[in-house]
Amino acid sequence: MALTRPTIQRITLEATLPDGTPKTYTIDLKEKQIIALFWDDKAIHEILAPFYEGKGYRITAEHMERHFPHAMRLVPSGDAALTPELVGQIWDTPTDKDGTGVAFLAKMGSCPIINDL
């Protein structure tokens, strides 16, 4: 008999912004083909970023602008190799002047990384 698994339909993340404001992220997995979520420095730098070592994946400036406008300077023109260093820089670059970073990164089955949905 073939192995079957329950299908996860939706994930809800409850976060608290640095100013204490609550924020809820709801991810509809029917719409987004997300296979993993990362919200911790160690997980980003030791699991997600190393995944991209030597894979040859690219990230376009358009993808950066849409999902990581705070880090556009990391991909000044066209597209760039999606390397462990770039993933770490995207994670470690503040999204605004108060030093707040993205809440999480999500890995899609098609391989680009995305954040705040």
C-alpha cells in the first residue's frame, strides 16, 4: 500500500513587531508552493543558506524588488547568483531605518526564496 500523508492547507504565524504590535501572517498553501519556513538566525545561516551552495540558482532583480526591496543594493543590475552569502545578506539587511529585519524566509519548491507574503 502506498504511503499517504495529511495535506497541510494553511499556516498561520503570529509575530510581534519590535514596537510590540502584533502581526499575523497567513499562508495559504493552495496558492503558494512553500515547502519550508525559516525564522531563526541559526536556521537561515546553517540550513537555508548552505542549501544554495554550488546549485547555480539565480535570483532576478525583479524578484528582489518584489520580495526584498530593502536589499536591492545587493543585486544592482539584472540578476545574481543565489548564493549562501546572498541569502545571509538578505536576512541580515534591515528592512527599515529602525533596524527591523524580515520576519521569516520561505523556500518554495521551485527554489527561489521569498519572505513576507
